Amino acid sequence: MMFAVGKGNQLFRVSETVFHGLTSVCIRKAMDYAKFALPSRYHGSEKSVWVEYIQLALEHKPLNLGQGFPDFAAPDYVTKALSDAALSDNVLLNQYTRGFGHPRLISALSRLYSKLIGRSIDAQSEILVTCGAYEALFASILGHTNPGDEVIIIEPYFDCYVPMVRAGGGVPRFIPLRPKKAEGTVSSSDWVLDEKELEGLFNSKTKAIILNTPNNPVGKVFNQRELELIAQLCKKWNVLCISDEVYEWLVYKPNKHIRIASLPGMWERTITIGSAGKTFSVTGWKIGWAYGPAPLMKNLQAVHQNSVYTCSTPLQEAVAKGFEIEIERMGSPECYFESLAAELVAKRDYMAKFLSEVGMNPTIPEGGYFMIADWSPLESKVNLNDETDKYKDYRFTKWMTKNVKLQGIPPSAFYSDEHKNLVENFVRYCFIKKDENLQKAHTILKNWKK
Ligand code: PMP
Ligand code: GLN
């Protein structure tokens, strides 16, 4: 068959093949994006406090005590280990390494955690190296969640837990830590779970509970009794415990970090998560890990091998060297795990002092590098009507970023909708910052208060 193409009296006869070729070039049908809307498993997760507040910081250039990262150098033997790895005569250190973890790193992690947990941890089958603790959480949650499974989440929680549970079709069930007191010196140990409420959440549909100790953002270090209760309920209901322990080394005396995997009967039902970013003050390296019993780790491996497959080789080599050095000096004051915590106590206490001085009421954290503080005594100095957000802590932190040039994070980002109101009067500040920057924060607040 022949077709006529052209206009008016300028018509040409073309073959069917040429005609179809021409029409596909000329007819542009508008793309229908409705077909490409975000899949429903991510509905409700479109907003991220990190995306929003990092953009806010770029625009307003405040003193940034928002996103948690050190503004000082990591230990030089760790950063040098990275440059040595990249420049090594062993050119393979710049190529893919073993998918479930670089041999030198899993061997160091196995040595370290075998000692800390009190059992022999098999490097090959019981450890997985991931792209930051984020990916370890993702693999743990997605590797265990079937549609309809319930996952208990203690509030405040690191915000990505919920979108991850929902992406797996799971149902988050929330229980908030509530402060026992609001006046006087408040410690993160005053933020507690209601035991009956916790017991009431466990049922036959419960697949997992996510624990974060030391907690971000409150700084609570769960004590033996609290962990034993969680352990007892996990065992009673045959539930998995995903224990996010990225701040395991940042615990302030006399508090002690207890790994729930080391409690009786808990190894076989716990996946513990760590982060090189927090351990060696290199948050930009995005190397993390998960360890636990082989039958559970197999599920994480399935998620990892089909998404990320393998993490950066030179970074893993450098983190391995860092651990080799620190394992040798563990328990001594030179050990980075000890010295960083000691350095942070002074920063924590200084921040608590200047926040109290300007009239806020801080909760003194037992661990981690964040402090939450009740700012409501200063409400008359802030024009919350300038901002339109639903929750007051968002309005407060945005107003402060723009007008006072000091940035914090709204803690309601770490709560479910039903409990966000519990922390609307709070702000989270990060204190792993150079002394001069903490002093600047102090000055900014003092001048504002005047
Ligand atoms: N869990 C908690 C509690 C955190 O604060 C963070 C902070 N980044 C992560 C997990 C993620 O760690 P990473 O940067 O190693 O992915
Ligand atoms: N864990 C860090 C914090 O809580 C960083 C979070 C992030 O960048 N997503 O500030």
C-alpha cells in the first residue's frame, strides 16, 4: 500500500514503511506521568527532614547544629589508610571485593564483636558489610518483612525505619519513650517506656522490634532491665530484634552500652547494626555492617546481593586497618573509642550549660552526639506565625535558621503522626563540633536572648 504525505498540492507518494517512520517522528504524544506515580509502598515517605534541612542550611548559611556529623578531622591513621589503599601497589584494592564484605574487614569485625558478644562470630556467614548503617537497616527490614507483618518501633526512632517497614508491606506499631519529669535536670534515662504498653503491642503478627541504643535523638542508653524486658518479650513471641547500635562507642560514663545480642537467648534472634561513619568520625564514607546468626543473615544477603552487591573496596580496607589498630589498644585511654567519648562529654556539658543559660531545658544524653532541649520558655521571642508548618518544632527550627542563624532539627521528624505532639516544644542540636563552633552557638544564642 502507498500513502500520500505533504501539504496542499505538494503531496508525495511513500511506502508503508516510510510512512510509519515519518509518523513516529512527527507525532509527539504527551507523556502521561500518572502511570509513573510513586508506587504506593512509598506513599507518605515523600518528605525527608534531611533533604529539607540540608537545603535550608545551604540557603540560609546558619551555624549548622542540624544534621549529625563531626566538623573536625577523623583520626589520621584512618584517612591515611584510605589514601594508602587507593595508591597501593596492590591495584586490586581499587577493584570489586567480596560482595558480603571485604575479607580484611569482616575478619576485623569478627575479632571485635566475638569478644564483645562473648561468642565466636563467623566472618563469612554472620557478618555483612553494607553501604552505611542505612543499607544494613534496609537489608534487615526488607529481608524479613512480609505484607501484614507488624514491626514494633520505639519512638523517637531514626526516621528511615518507617518508610523501610512500609516498603516491605509491614505495619509499624509505635510506642513512645515519655519523659518522667519535665522540671530540673532531665536525663535521657528519664525517658522511659510504659512496660504494659510495650507488652500490649506484641502479638502473633509481630515480626520484629527495632531498638536504637544509644538513641538518636534523645541519647538514651537502654539499661539492663529495659533490655531484659524487650528480650523476654522477643523470646515469648518469637520475634526478631533489629538493634541499631551505630553510637555504640559514644556512651558517657558511668553509663554502659549493653548489646542486646549478648543477653541469654538473644543471639539467635538479633541483628545488630554498626557504622564506620560514627565509629571513626567519617560519616561520608558510608560503610556499615550487620551481624547476627547465619539463618537470619542469609535474608540480608539476598537483599544486598540483588541491590548493592558490593561496597567500596578501598574504604573497607581503610576501616579494617582502623579496627586492627583500635582492637590492639581497646581499654586504654588512647583508644579512639575511649578518647572520642571523653572529648564529647565536655562538649555535651558545655552545650547543656549554654542552652540552660538562655532558658531552654535540655535533656542530658547518656550517649550519642545529639541533645534535645525544650525551647518553650523562649516562645515569646520567636514569631512562629512566620512559618506555615503544622508542627511547632518545625516552625521554631526554621525560624531560628532564618532569623537567628542557628540550625537544629525538629524532633517530631522522629515520631509517628499520632505522637508528634509529644515533642513539638523540643529541638535537637548536634554537639560533635569543634569547641570554637559550639562557642559560636553560645554567642549567637546569648546575643539573641539580649
Ligand atoms: N541509625 C541511626 C540511629 C543514625 O543516627 C544514623 C545516622 N546516619 C544511621 C543509622 C545511618 O548511618 P550511616 O550514615 O552509617 O548510614
Ligand atoms: N544520623 C545523622 C543525623 O541524625 C544523619 C542523618 C542523615 O543524614 N540522613 O543527623
